[in-house]
Amino acid sequence: MFCGFYHLASQNHGFGSINLRSMQAENSGNVVPPTSRTSNYVTLRFFDVPSEMIGMNVENNVICNRYMVVFQYGSAVLFNVEDHEVDFFLNIARRHASGLLSEMKKDDYMVKEKATLAEDMQGGADYIVLRHLDTDGIRIIGSVLGQSIALDYYVSQVDDMVEEFADINRAMEKTGTFTMRRKKLFQLVGKANSNLADIILKVGLFDRSEIAWREAKYAEINEYLREEYEVTQRFGNLDIKLKFVEHNIHFLQEVLQNRRSDLLEWCIIILLSIENVISICEIIRDSAAGSV
């Protein structure tokens, strides 16, 4: 059972990727046994105040279960964790992260529990009310929040690419040319493709939730939160931006290819000119030798 009425869910995304197997091995006593075959996240439960936090005015508080849902793609969602405790719990994931991103995305969401609620759930502005919050509910909420905060990161990455191509287009409008190297263009191609692949494969934005499929109340929570966070609409906007990037990449590739073709043509022309000059010189030399 959870203690308290409010459960603040704090979602964070700032890790490159997380080795869930090693994290489970290190925190085996805190792992909540899975209820589905989904393998891209692990749920941890903490019963006591960590020893590192003794003396921080929390030992006299009512001790609530703290939950952390950690995803392989780099998101972590914390439940019942105070602001001053966040870094402690994130360090548990950080020790198993392959790398840290330059910027950590953070957001908070309120989960309320009301035993007298007539329905299983009720939505509100920036919060959700549940009749009862259990570990599967935490997994469902954590999944959507984790995907949402990860989507924010990928949107910012694509926005940077859109701005870069916008700068290139503005420069082309003024000068009629551009100076991007082929290597840089290929790097942008790789970045755009890897971002899209990560969203679909790693984040699993459109993967079916086994927990939601199994029980209607979890499906309702899942659908409500996806609508609340406009997951589908945001991905649609992201897809439009990626199509803009793709269009620019194809255009610039053609320009670079034409430049390469022009260069090859000039090389052929120069080689033919040199060959002609050599031939003329040989003819002149042979003529002079014949005259002698």
C-alpha cells in the first residue's frame, strides 16, 4: 500500500542508455517482479530512507514507498520522491548509464489516489486521480511519462537540425551557394535516421502495452495519458520536421553530386586538353625533325 494521498511523478531524461541487467543485479532487493514480457524497463521499490539522507530532516516523516521506473533508452520516472532526494535516486541509474546527455529534461506530474472515486480513474489539469494506485498502474503511468520526456529530447534534437538547414537556406538565398562538406551532410543524415529509429525501436512509442491490453482500467489510464501528453500529435509534428530535414538532405545531396559531376567533367576536359597539347607538341617535333 502507498501512504499518503498525493504521489508526485517526476520524469527525467538525460542518460544515453542504461544497462538494466547490471542495475537489477546491483539492486536485486528492490526490484519489483515484472508482470509482463516487456524488457525495456525495470521497476524498483525503496521502503526505507537511504542512509545517505539521514540528517536531512526526512527521518521523522512518515516513510512512504518510493518507486523508480527506469527505461533502457535513458528515462527515469520517480514516484513519492522529494525534490532533495531526486539526485540520490538518479545516481542509482547514472552508475549504469553508457553516457550522459548534455542536457537533462525534467517534468513533474501529479497522481492522486481517492478510494471513494466512482470510476477507476478521473483526469484533471496536470494530474490524474485513481481509485487505487498499484505497481502496474505505476508501470503504465511511468511508461507514458518516460516516453513523453524522451520525445521532448528528440524533438529538441530535430529542432536543432531544422534550424541548421534553415540557416543554410537563408545563406543560399543570399549567396546562391552553400559551403557544407559532404562529411557534414552525411553526419546529419545519420543523426536524422538514428533519431527516428530510436523513437520507434528504443522508446517504443507505438508498441502495445501488455499490461494495458490485459486489463481495461490500465488501458484507460494509458490512453488518457497519451492523449493528455499529445504523444501521437507530437510525433506527427516531429515527423513533419523530419520530412523537411529529409527534403533538404536530398536537395543538398543532389547539389553535391552535381558539383562532383562538374568536377569530374572539368578533370576530363583538362586531361583531354593536356593530351591534345602533348599530341600537337609531338606533331610539331616530328615535323621539325623531318625538315632537318
